[in-house]
Amino acid sequence: MIVARFILLCFLSASLVYAATFDTYYSTDRPDAPQAPAPKAPFSVNTPAPSAPQTPSVSRQPAQTPARVQPRQEPISREPFRTRKTVLSAAPHGVFGLKGDFLLHASVGFSSLAREARVDTRNTGESVYYRPTNDYMGVANGSTLTHNDDDTKWRYQVGIGYQLPNDGNFWYFDYAYDADETRELDCSFAWSLPSLAIANTIPYIKFGANIGFGDSQKYAPSSFGVLLGVGGYNYLNDAKSFRLEYGVDYSRTEWLPIRHNYGNEEWIDDLWHIYLGAAYRF
């Protein structure tokens, strides 16, 4: 009895599902389904066949129009694919959606270095020297020894950048090299000010950071710093593809500790960099 009820319930459920399916299938844009002719009454066994065919009088009910099913509203856009392709093809060109131009530049200048070297010594009695210039600092007796070093040297710099159109802001990634074989990687952002141009000179304000690589450390990072600068550029041709750049930067750099038997040595640099260079914009 329980099995029979279960089978009956399955048939009822299936009939509801298929009824809903067919109701959706016959949508409003299809013609009405044709009406099947009414079945004729069967002949009785005891009644002889009529001599002439008779048309039975059957009352026909007017055809009923199936219920109109409202189309399901979908949140997905139904615009043709060609329209979407046109929208995508109209997207701006550039890097990460930013429309602009690449820059290649090189500069030469000189930098003025002011360094403070400090050693927190242990009481070992050893003589302490500032190694770059071999200057005597004192004896390691548990005190803090300091030394100041000032130096001016040539600095060469090359890099690649990216600038927004209409003399917009630009970025630079530079490799710098100076006379004592100290290498540096700079990343800077320049806020261009074309509205404040003076005599075809477009000024900018620059912010950035750098990583240094001392010669004794090979390619292991040995210093980290931040920089702030001001500068300007002038175009050298009407197409604005070549320009002259110049400016001055200030950076403050802290070196990683140099470990000795008598204590750790630390350097802090204040550096002014004046440069003149050229850039190609494409």
C-alpha cells in the first residue's frame, strides 16, 4: 500500500512538472494549437448500418486561446554581441588603462654627500677606523664613536618612465651610479604643473624612494632612503618627443649596520643631487 501511494505521488509530481513545462513552451508568439475533430459515436451491434451517411450534430466549443505567459525578465543585457565588441574596441589604449607615453631618459650631475658614521663599541680595546677614508675614530671602550664625512662626486643616471597625456604626471624607474661605485635604484613620482609654465619651462615636484647597493655588499641591498625634489623640462621640437630636463633632489638614506668585533657601525647620509639630462617621449 505504501509503495502504491509513493508511485502515485511520483506520477502526480511528474504531471505538474510537465504541465508547467508545456505551459511555458506555448508562448504568445506561437499560433494556436489545432483542434482535434470530435470522435464519432460508435455503431451499436444490434443497429443496422444507415443507408446514407449522416452528419452528427456535434456542438463545438469555441477554441480557447492559451493563457499568455509573460516573458521572464532577466538581469543580463540582451544587446547584440557586435555592440559589446564595439564598446571594447573603443577602450583607451595604454598601460593598465592609463593613456599616455613612455619615456627614456639619461642625466649627469654631481651630488654633495654629508654622512654621519656612528659606532656603538664594546670594551675590546681595539682601534676603530672609518674604512672608506681610513680615518681614525678612537678606541673601542664601550662608548659611542662618531665621524662625519663630506664628499662631492659625479653621478650618472638612466631610466625609463611613463607620463599621462597633455603634460600630465609621470613616473621614473632609474639606475644611478656614482664615482665610488655605489649603485642605487630609484622609484619616483613627479607631479607636473603645466599651468605654472614659465618661458616654455614646465615645472614639477618629485617624490620617491631608493635602494642602495654598496660595493662591499655586491648586489645585496645595503641602504634605503626617501627623496624630495623639484625640477622642470623644456621641449626641443614641435612634436614634443625630445625634451631637456634639470632639477635638484634631496635624499636621506640609512645604511644597514656593518658588524665588527668591536660593535656595529651605522651610516646616515644627507645627499643633494643637481642634474641635467634629456628624455625621449614615445
